[in-house]
Amino acid sequence: MTIDRYKSKRVTVNFPDALYEKIALAAERETRTVSQQIVHLCGEAFETREKREEGK
């Protein structure tokens, strides 16, 4: 998934502590910032969702 790094929106999101820790650990393992990891995970989730919808 290609993300245009020059056009973006800012939002404030509150995560439960346990979920934030999981995201932060994954970000560290994958050499991303927490913000980049959240964008990456959201992108993956939507790709999966779109594929599932296509299969219906």
C-alpha cells in the first residue's frame, strides 16, 4: 500500500494501555514510529477488509 506522506490528516486517538504497548512493540520490531505503525496496521486492515468484500 502506498501512502502519500505529503498529504495527511491529524487526529487524536486514545488507546487502551495494553493495545498501545502492543503497537509500540510491533513498531520497534519493524523499525517504525508508533504513528507509522498505526497507519501501516490500518492500511493492512482495510486491504484485508476490501479483499473479503470482493469475495462476497
